[in-house]
Amino acid sequence: MAELGNPKKTTEILQKYGFAFQKKYGQNFLIDGNVLKKIVKEAGIGKDDTVLEIGPGIGTMTQYLCENAGKVVAVEIDKNLIPILKNDTLAEYSNVTIINQDILKIDINKLVNEENGGRPVKVVANLPYYITTPIIMKLFESHAPVDTITIMVQKEVADRMQVGPGTKDYGALSLAVQYYAKPEIVMVVSPECFMPRPKVSSAVIKLTRYENPPVSVSDEGLMFRLIRAAFNQRRKTLVNSINNSPDLNFTKESIVNALEKMGLSGTVRGEALTLSQFGRLSDILGEQ
Ligand code: SAM
């Protein structure tokens, strides 16, 4: 393969096709071969794997994935990149399918059925940062068969996925990620490794999907509505934020009672609760 993971080759391709970066698509292409190799290694990709890559760009990481995986399905929104991928950078690979679509509009279950007979895939991506959270939530909430998700995100967002109560980064994303998967930051990446350079540092985080969530809860939907309410108004008490939420219908009294049953004060804030406490609260309120 003609390695694209360096500034010279990337510039050559961009100039050859007169490609102009589109800021609205979060285009920051990787130009560091060592980072690329490490991502593919940490993702643990082998010939038995089918990989879903979100946003292949000019195909820099896709080449590494094609070399290591059985099959690669790459979903790219920018139609200007498709001819580059198909006719040039990925032309030598017969194990790649390139799809010109918005990942947020795709039915992931259908895609995995069609491309991998419904067997679990591994997601690997240098994500467009403007839609990191919606993409992660979609991958989890669709309950599509996905084993692991190894993604480059803003360092700050990677931190948010890992932390627990008592830190300012703790929020709805932390709880959602930790309900569905075990998060592990595998590398911090500086802006110089991209073209153009982003303003912030990045990190690669690996999310390994749990077969069974670490917390059992009767109504997952209710738990996540409670979590969203708690962090939408994180400076308010949990009683007020739940009571004010248009998605929920609980009286202050019932919320105070539920918290009391859990040994928590009526003035506690949502940011103090662990995932298992949110699960318990959801079960108590759900019974009422
Ligand atoms: N994988 C390439 C690399 O590492 O050099 C490019 C990564 S770049 C950060 C993000 C890529 O995602 C861009 O190619 C962008 O066009 C694409 N993208 C942005 N929004 C998308 C969406 N909604 N669906 C699919 N691809 C998207």
C-alpha cells in the first residue's frame, strides 16, 4: 500500500483532486503512521473481523484496516471523497465496501445484517468531533451487534466517558458509556498528527461492549430519562430537575420518598449519584 499517513502523501492526494476541506464535516485527516498503527493494534483487528469505519476521509486509516481485517465497510458523508477512495487510495482492495451516506441516518442493524450476516462488527474511527456523542449514542441505543468501538475523539470527551461522580466531567455521556461498555483510553494524540490541525488534543478510547450491563434495571428508558433530566439542570437538586422535566411525571414527594428509601437526602444533586444508584432510583420510581 502507498502509505497516506504522512503530510507529503496526503498533500499530494489533496492537490491531485483539488480537494478542499469542509469544516462542517469535521475533517482532520491523520498524517502520523505510528498513531495509525497503534489504533489498528489496540482495536485488535484480525482477518476474522468485519470493521465498520465511520468517516474514512481519503482512506488513510482504511488502508491499514483493509490490510488487517477480513472486511471493511466505510461510511463517508462527503461525496467529493468517494472518487478518491474508489479510484485511487482504496482501488487495490477487494475487501472494502464504500458507502456515501450520513452515519446518523443509516440503519446500523440493517447495515450489519447486509454486510456481515448480523454477526458483530468492530467499529474503528477517527470521528468527526461535531457529532461524537450522537454517533456513540446511536451505536449503543440501536443495540446493533457491535463488539468494540475504538475511536479518536477530543481528549476532553474521552475523559468524560471514563469518570465517575464527584468530578466536573461526570455527566449523561459518562453514565451511558459505562452502562453499555468498559471504557479505556489507549492513547493521547497531539494536534500535530492531523491535517489541518485541530485546536484541541485528542485521545483514542476503546469501548468494549458488555454482554450484560453492570447494573440491572427494569426500564432502561426510564433510567436514561432520569439521567438526562438530572444533568440538563445539573446545578439544581435532583428532586427539582426530575420534577421539572417535561419527559417525566413524578411529584416532588414521590421523588423525596424514593431518595429516602435509598438513604439519600432530598437535597442531593444528580451529579452525586452513581450508575447503580440511578438504576435503583429508576426501579423505585417505576414501581409507583
Ligand atoms: N478517517 C480519516 C482520517 O483519519 O484521516 C478522516 C477522519 S475526519 C476526523 C472525519 C471524517 O468523517 C471526514 O472524512 C468527514 O467527511 C466524515 N464525516 C463527517 N460527518 C459524517 C457523517 N455524518 N457520516 C459519515 N461520515 C462523516
